[in-house]
Amino acid sequence: MTLEIDEIDRKLLAELQRDGTLSVDQLSERVALSRNACWRRVKRLEEDGVITGRVALVDADKLGLGLSVFILIRTSNHDPDWLQKFRAAVTGLPEIIGVYRMSGDLDYVLRARVADVKAYDRLYQRLIAKVALSDVSASFVMEEIKETTVVPMELR
């Protein structure tokens, strides 16, 4: 369901995406809104599920998780029991940070963060022990050119 988001809400969201630690006072100043009106709008955006959380972004390299991996999966099994096992497997592995069901030739693309190729192999072994997969391949990221969590706020 798409909600109607006006220009002020878009400005609020853009500012919060840049810096989620802004106080209501700082935020209201940046979007030229009274403190109370700003607070009410942010609360409404949270209640409507537009703002789904506030997080700290972490440098994975500095934590020893410098290798980003895209895991490409094809499966011949699409029944509900298999899907339940697959969901449990991928959501239960903390190294997997994104899971996407795809159209086209691939069934799923997973994104993982690991220390190195050996750590990826350990992840792979744990994954295939939990759920049967027909074909698994991996592509290792050589250079991250753009990585963002920001949802564009341009007006349509």
C-alpha cells in the first residue's frame, strides 16, 4: 500500500536518512517546522510504517567482514515445506544480510558479509546442510562502487 507523502514528510525522511540521531529540535529547524508539528509528523510516519526503524551503520571492513558475496541459487523444489525450510535456513544465518526471490533464470539471490573465501565456504556448508539446493554459485564483490540505505525522496 502506497501512502500519500507530502513535501514536508519527504524532507523529514531525507534528513532522518542522512542522520537518524537528529533531535526533534534539530530536525524541525532543518525542515522549517515547529517542534510539535515535526514530532507529530515523525510519530505518524512511524505509526504508518514508513519509518521502520533507526539504526547505526557499521563499517564491515573494520569488523573483519570485508568480503561481500552474492550467492545465486536455483532450486527444483518450490513446495511450501521446502520454502519454509529455506526461509528458516537463510534467516538463521547471520552472515546472510539480504535474501531476494527473483524472476527469470535465478530463483534466489542472497547477499552475505564474511571475512574471506574460507568463511564463505563455511557459510555455504552450513546452508546446504540445512536445505537442499539444486545449483549454488557465488560472486565475490571486487569493489563496492555504491552502497546506500537511502530511499530516494524525489517528488514524482
